[in-house]
Amino acid sequence: MKKFNGFEKYLLEQGLNMVMEQMKIDIRQAEAKGKNALMTEGYVDMIGKETLEKLVSLTKKQKS
């Protein structure tokens, strides 16, 4: 299986962080309107952290 290089990893991390932040904003806005969100901010953080850990394992090791 091919692995990501450092730049690809950076792009994926930044994109994931942006999506996570937007999801948390959307959850807060829904709750402010009195609606029940399908997931909590904690769930978004938990899944995001797990995904970032998987990304590390799928990235080439840097040469020293």
C-alpha cells in the first residue's frame, strides 16, 4: 500500500481540522436553536483524533 508523504499528510490534517471546527460550529448553532444534533462536539473530537492517529500510521517516516 502506498503511504502519504509529509506534504500530503499536512494537507489532510489541515482539511480534517477545518471540517471538525465547522462541524462543531454547526452543532453549537443547532443547539442554540433548540434542535438536537446527531452528534456532540466530543464525538467529533474523538473521531477526529482517531483519524489523525490513523493518518500518522499511513505516512512515510521522514529520513533523518
